[in-house]
Amino acid sequence: MSTSDSTVRDDGSEATTPPPLPGADRIADHWGLVLTYGLVSIGLGLVLAVWPGETLVVCAVLIAIQILLSGVLRIVMAVGARGLDGGVRALHGVIGGLAIIVGLLCLRDPVQTLLLIGILLGVWWVISGVVDVVGALVSPAQGRRRLWDVVSGVISILAGGFLLVNPKLSLGVLVVVIWVWLFLVGGIAVFAAFKLRSLQHAAADGPTAAPAG
């Protein structure tokens, strides 16, 4: 099997996508990575939903953990995922780096005000959502990740837009928006992980031989 993937341009010529780093493709395309992201997101949402008397600091720390994990996942995809063209791969890398910056900012004391956390989170969700949707639509070789990228991207855009349109939310409303988003995105990731697992197992088994006629 070749380490690079090819797609057909509109003029009929074949375009070859850059190969992933040696060995990194097995990590980036492993369904367990997506499953871990989904379970952690759901777990953080559950903690936030049931935390007695949650504070802004608790909220900021939990969402920072999820954003940092998202950044690591995107960087791994950028360097190792198969089937991504160079532009989408670079975009995931840049957004992964931005996620780490945003996650670290959420942990900084000067940023931990209700207004700034809401705006920062809203901007991040809109940007990451747009990148997910655009990346899924323009990368024809991304079929197995396309659906969950589009759906989670749209959810992030809607949630981020809500925060930006309503920057002066109370802490209680902000917490609800965050844990609902965590549940939805985490659930989509878990579903996508098991779908990816079944596809990988089917590919490993190979086509079944047709019975002789």
C-alpha cells in the first residue's frame, strides 16, 4: 500500500496528497484516539453538569482541558492522518496550535472573568467549527471523518455564535451552554470512533471471496 493518497482534479489529472509522517498514521487514524476525545468530553460535561456550586474557575479549567485535548488531536491529525491534502493538513496544524494557546489562556487568572471566558470560548468555537466544516467539504478523501466533522462543526458554530451574540451571560447559563456542547460533541466523537473501528476492521479483513458459480 502506498503511503500517499491521490484524488482526481476537475481536469481529470491525478493529485497526490502528501504522505503522513512514518508511523504517525497508525496513531492519527486509530479509532481509540477519537474515542478518548469523546469520552473525555462527555466526562467533563458530566462533571460540569453535576458540580455543586461550580465557580468560574472550575468552568474555565474544565473547558481548558477539553480545548487542550482538541488541540493535541488536531496536531496529531495534521502530521499523521491519511487522506488529507496539504492545505487541510496545515489548517488542522494551525488550529491545533491555536487550541493549545486558547486552552492555556483559559487557565490564566487575568482571563478568568465571565465576559472574557465567554468571548474567548465563542471565538474559538466559531473558528474551529468553520475549519471542521470547510475541511470536511473540501477534502474528498476524508469520507470516513466527513459526517462527524460537519455535524460537530455546525454545533460549534451555533454554540460559539450564541456566546458572541450574548456576551453578558450569567455563569449559570454559560455553564449550561458548555456542558450541552461537551455532551453533543463528545457523543458524536464516540459514535464516529466506533464507526471508524468497524471500517478499519472491515478493511483489515479484506473483501470476502465470491462463491464459485
